[in-house]
Amino acid sequence: MRETLKLCSNCSSKFTKFSLPQSHDIESQNHEVCFRTYNFICVDGRFFVPLQFDMIYSRKSLDKAGTALLDPFTRAEAVEKVSNWRSTHLPVLREFVEELAKYLAVSNIHYAFYSQRIKRMTSIIDKIRNNPTMGLGGLQDIGGVRFVFDSMSDLQMCQEALTTFSPKGFSFVRTTDYIKNPKQSGYRSIHYIYKYHSDDATYDGLKIELQIRTRLEHSWAMAVETASLISRTSLKANIEDGSVWREFFKLVSAIFAQKENCTVPCTFKDYDHKKYCDEYLVYHDTHKLLDQLRALRVTVNSNVISDAKDGYIVLSINFREKTVQYRTFLSEEEEKATNLFSQIEQNIESEEAALLVSIAKMQEIRNAYPSYFLDTSEFLQALIEFNDSCSIYRN
């Protein structure tokens, strides 16, 4: 049985009584030596293990906090705990990215850009609500990094390299190939989960999600997020509701997959060019979906962002007014960035959103997160060639 002891006079940490086998022989009762060597201390002839070596955020406690997030009456208190847990992923995420980027450079594997972020509170809540058996403790993408490649061949080089490489301090957990087996929504990317190992229990066991995708796949995913704002629907969710936007993006995903010589979902396996065009033209000419995407655009002084030093940026967007506010932080100002992010999240309205990200070059923020600027230009550009090829079928 464990019992809580008062703060240790040596390090001000809380300690818990610990039953130790008689075979253990402590050579010194000096706290620093015992703590460093055995992870417990000896006080007045009794042995104690520090609480920090217990799992600070257990699966059970996280699931409980996740349940509280879904209840408006208990959400406020839960948000604080979840925010604290979420922020612990930042230094781990940064370490992961540095190791992977270094390895890709040495291996002469080229990528267009990368970005890293911690998951938004609204996204956390949506994911828990849509996956009730998973719980908060089951979420493995709280800390996420995305590498985007100019071509499928570059991505495949990275995919091959990752079969034998894991960043230092991390162990590979699993991978899910949504390019080979696209999601029902049409989403395509390859996901990897890695587990971090540390002597510090605050970070030990944290999981990081890596996504690799092509620019074409990225433009599709970002356009989906932008269209979700228009339709006020979570188009990323695998839901069959027959919505016009959802069916449109499924079709375009298949068109893009065919262009990159990748797996096309079963629904479209018998489609020829005319069949693709016939359906595409309905969305283009009748529903005017592309015109709606073109009409959206947020204006922001990008020169200020591009002049900022590398580190963190907190974005706050108002979709109704089409305005973006942001504040940049140096790498060592991580705590300030996370505090501001959490504060903004607690006060945003339904037509607003916030994002905390870190990217290699601040001027790449538009490429990494075009949906936050309501920018679908790359997606629309990718459809021009296909749209032109369909002109022969127009009446």
C-alpha cells in the first residue's frame, strides 16, 4: 500500500511509501545519489518512490477528462487538464521533427515543406464524440507533424526509408497507408505512430503522429477543411450522408489518385474518362462548388509573417469577417505560445478557430495551412487540366 509523504526537503517533490525487497542494498542515504541511481530515496530508514515516476497522465484519468470535455457543466475544469497534457507534446514533437528532417537531408530525400502542430481543442472534442470507445487516452495524434512531397516518387523514397529508421528516442508503433487504402471520405496519406521514451515521466510514453503526403493530396485535404467551413459539416468524418460537398470530394480524390497512378476506391474502379467528367461537370456547372471556393479568401499581411523568426505562431481566424490575427513566438517562448493558444480557444465563437503551429520557415505558413486563409488556389489549379479535358463532353 502506498501513502503520500510531505514534500521532500531536498527537492520539494512529493514522495510515496514504497515496499522494497530486502535484497536491495542502498549504499548511500544521500538523496541525490539514491534518486539518480535507484529512482527512490531513503528518508528516516524508509524507502520512497517519487510520484513523478508514476504515470502522470494515466489512460484512465485522460479518458475521464475526455468525458468531462463533452459535458458543458464540467468542461472548464477538464480543458485545463487537457491543455496541460497537450502542451507536453510540443518539446517531444520538436525533437522528433529535428531528428527526421536531419535524416531525410542526409539521405538526400527531398520534401516540399513540413509543419508541426498540437491538436485543437475543438478537434479533440469532435474526435472523442465521433469515437466514443476510443476516449481521450486513445488519441495518438495530439502532437502531429506533416511532411509534404512534390511528387509520389519522393514520397515513396521517404516511405521506404521509414521502414528501417526511427528518430532517436522514439520507437515505431504502427503505420496506416491511406494511399493504398483510401478512407471512405477519399482522404489519402500515410500515417505513422511513434512512441517517445524518456526518464522524465512527464514525456515518457507520449505518442507522435507523422503524416506524409504529396502536394496534390495536401491540396485536396486542405480544400476539404475549407469546404467544411462553408457547409458547416465535418467532411473529414467517414459519414455517408449523401451531401453534395462530400460526394464531390470523393470524386476528386479518385481523379487525383488516378493522376498519381495510385489506388482508386472500388466505387470508381470501372469509371472511364467520360464517366468522371459527367459527374464532375454536375458539381462544376450545376452546384457551382468551385465558384464558392474561389469566392473565399482571407487577406493578411504575409510580409510580417515571413519576416518573423522561426518558432511558434498562434493563428486566430474569423471566418465570418474573413480576417486572421496572429502572434509569433521564438522557440524558447513555448510556454507563452501554449498559454495564449489555450486562452484564445476558451473564448472563440462558432465562426472562429485557433491554431498553434511550428514550421521550418514562417513564410511557408500559407502552404502548410491554406485552409486557415480560406485559400484553395492550389486545389483549384490542380483541377484546371482535368476541367479542360472535359470540355469535349459539354453541350
